[in-house]
Amino acid sequence: MSGCKSCGSTDKHTSGGGPFSTGRELVEFVCNAHGGTVKNQIIDGGGYDIQCQGCNEAFTLTTFVGQCPKCGGVHAIAPVHRSAEHVQFAGKDFVL
């Protein structure tokens, strides 16, 4: 039985994409994973210090989906990844 490769759950996700997607597809996947419960979970260790991929503002991504405090750009990382280099940007026109 196959399921979520990100969390090990036997549930299949219907949101499209997956934890190894990129860009908007990854952001949408994380937003919808497990009925939307993953997006607001706190990242262990205090999160990731990143630069907004929309405006280059530095900020800390503390939950699996977060917004740049300057421009509102939406960024996400799948729980399966454990480094800032895997943070993805949904694009300037994406709205939560």
C-alpha cells in the first residue's frame, strides 16, 4: 500500500504534486497536505533563515508554509526536507 512519502502516512494525498515538487506545485502540495494541517506546523529548530525569492528580503520561515513580511511572497518546504536550500517560492501572484 503506498501513501505519503513525506510523512509515512498510508493516506494518499489528492492535492497533486508531492514532497519533491518545485515552485508553486510544492507550495500547493504542502498547503493541502493532510487536510491543510501541515502548513501551519512549526519547523523544529526554529525554522530556516532564508531570503524571499520575490523581493530578496531576509526572514525566517518558521512554519512549513510562510509569507515574506515585506512583500507577502509565499514560500514552503516539505517536511521531508531538512535544509533551507529546499524552500520553494509560489510566485508573486500566489495568494494563501
